[in-house]
Amino acid sequence: MRRYFLFLMILVSVFVFSFDVKSIIIFPEKPYFTVDVWLNKPEGSVYEIGEKVEIFVKSSRDAYILIYDINAQGKVTLIFPNKYESDNFVRANEIKKIPAKSTYSLRISPPYGKEYIQVIASTKPIPIFNQLKELGTARSFPTLSEDVSDYVQNRLKPYLMGEWVSDITYFYVGKAPAFGTLVVDSDPSSMIVYVDGSYKGKTPVTVMVDEGMHYVTVYFGDYTFYKEVYVGKDQTVHVIAKMPSAELSLSSSPSGASIYVNGDYRGETPLTLNISPGNYTITFKKEGYQEETRYVSLNVGERRSIHVNLKPLRATLQLRTDPPDVNVYLNGRYVGTTGQSGLNVVLDPGTYEVKLEKEGYETEVFTVSLKAGENREIFKRLEKEVTFSEVRIETEPSGALVYLNGYYHGETPVTIYIQTGTYEITLVKPGYRTIVKTVVFDEEEEYFRFILSKIE
């Protein structure tokens, strides 16, 4: 089987570059996902002439990838997709090895220097990817440009769209330069870091870099920190990325509300916070009051004030009566009638006078105090309304003893105030026949006159 070789040409020695390294660094506005590229030797390793190079790529999402080589003179060569491997789709978290086939290999060729391998990954096959794929499968490892700065910044980057990310790695041919250490941290920590366009993880990170100028990028959500830093031989340089703060003043009526920012407790109102620019969910909580939420987007250096009038939690009063169908009044205002299941009324916290009315029954009046958020159930049994009659009882002759339902009430003539209803009246007078009779008192005034008969 015939085998093909691609020699990665390095045309400049002594580590002097014909382009500004800054110009080859590309990264999206935000890290939609991650793509990693590495070689069969650690980053910054030295490869000898004729030594085999293998490239590995892993994407955190399904993606289409593009890989090109940049030599020290600024020449850009398309590595993948190529004439021998045209399928540039990779599955999420699967490692793609290049070459994957034995029909070709990548080997080092002189002269000496530093060389970059860059990968771009996109979730969709954007037009620039399709164009380069057609070119790469038609010709063996075509030269894309002799001027990497112009190519990357003007002919490639403007045409990247959608959700894309990039990564870059480097190696040396024949000899390595002096190295230093770059330490990148941030406030807050755990922010995504790129050094010279290469993803290095989340802060804090420590990386070995060659002597010279390097470019640090730290993502703080919608804000990106960028810094150029020189690292000398055997030197350790620290870069601390700080998110420029914004000021947020929070107050409430009443005060003393607990404040939660994106779910984290931060104190009680009134409260002033110095926080990073970005989007926040602010929650106000206070016992006895309805929870309030506000959404705020803060820019770098912005000062914003938010005041919230907290609303008391409402209470529920459930009234049940026997009998049902009782009219209910709260503080003199009619609010409804109790049914078989009662009456539910939603109220602000406070004290209320409750009046229950139904024809034929005694009116019930009482007060109830409700706390915020309280559910109170009250049962009342109404008594039937009591009415009285003024009853005048006379006899001929007078002086008869009067008994109602067996209870003595005086001698005739007599006036009695008694509850309406049905009674048994008994009239007793010595020498006369006793009279026993059932009577009904249902008027405001009743009058009865009886004639007594002598006993013969």
C-alpha cells in the first residue's frame, strides 16, 4: 500500500516569528462548549526531524471540526478534513485521532522553530467549513495563506457564526526556548481561562509558557477580561482577573427583608452590594409578607437602586354555621352567605367584627383577629329567636290561682310576660270547678277571661 506523508515545515529558526502571535488568537464571545486539541507529546515538547506527529481532538458537544497548521513564517496549511479523511463530524466527548488511517502520516521536517496546531469546532456545518472541506478533499493539504494574520482575522474569523469554539496547541522542532510559569486566578474563581487562544481550564490555573509575550483571556459570563503579559526565562508571573463591580442598593417597606441573590442569602434591607456585572434574580423575603422577585441586568460600574413595597400575606377565614344560609357581615360589610360547606373569605391581616344574621334566629356578633398567612375556621350554632307575649288572665269571680305548665303565676286578675308558645293553663279556686285548657300565646298581647262554675 502506498503511504503519503505531510511534512510540517518550519522555515524560521532561533524562535523569531514573522507574525504577531496575538493575531492568530481567536475565540467566541462566550464559551458555548469546549474543544481540546493535543498531540502525542505534551504541549511545548520538542520534536526531532522525521518524528511522527499525531493530533487528538475532543469536543464536549457533537460538532464539525476544522484543523490547520501555522508555521513560524505565518504559512497556514489545512490539515483536516483532507483528501484521505473527509468526514469532519465528531461525537461529543469522543476522541478523534488524526491520522486515523494508515494511508498517510504527519512527520516533522526542518528547519527549526515553533509551530501551532489550531482547531475550530462548530455545532453546525457553516459555509466556511464546507468550502474548506471541498478544498481539503480535492487537494493534498493545501496552503490556505502565506500570511496567517490576514487569513485568521480577515478571511476566517468574520465568517464564523453560530455556536463555535476554538483551541490551539504548539510544539518545537529541534530545540525549545526558555520557559517561565504563568499563574492565572480570578475573583470570583472557577472562571474559564484561555492562554494564547488555548483553553486551560477554570481558575486558578498554572501553565508553563515559553519566554515572551502571552495573552490571557478570562470569561466572566457576559464580561471578558483580557490581558497581555510578558513571561521571562524561569520567571513566574501572576495574573489576577477581577470582575469590575457594579453597585446595587436594595430597600423595602417595611425594612428588614431578607435578600437572596440568585438564590444565595446576602443580608437584610436596607442593603448595598458590590457585585459583578451580569444578570441577577433578586428575591425579597419577610415573615408575614408576600415574597417579591425582581430581575436586574447590571453593566460594568453601574449603580442601581431597587425599592420594594412588601404586601402583607393575606389570611383566610372559613365560617360554618348551623343552620346554613346565614348572612355574614364583616365590619358592617356584607360578604356572602354560608352554604352547606360554609363561606371562605380572603382578608388582609387584622381584627374584624363578624355579624351572623338569619331570620328567626338570634343575631351572633363576635370579633376575630387574623395573622398574616393564617387559615382560621370558625363554627357557630345560631339560637332560634325568642319572643314574648303579654298575657292578661281574668276570671269570674276573681281570685283563682293561675298555673302555666304546672308553674304558679299568681291569682286572677294577673298579667304575665312569657315566651310565646303553647301552654297548658290551670285555674284553681276553692268551691269552684278547676279549669284546665291548652292555649297558644303567639301575639304580642293576649287576653283570656274565664267563668268559674261552683261546685254543687
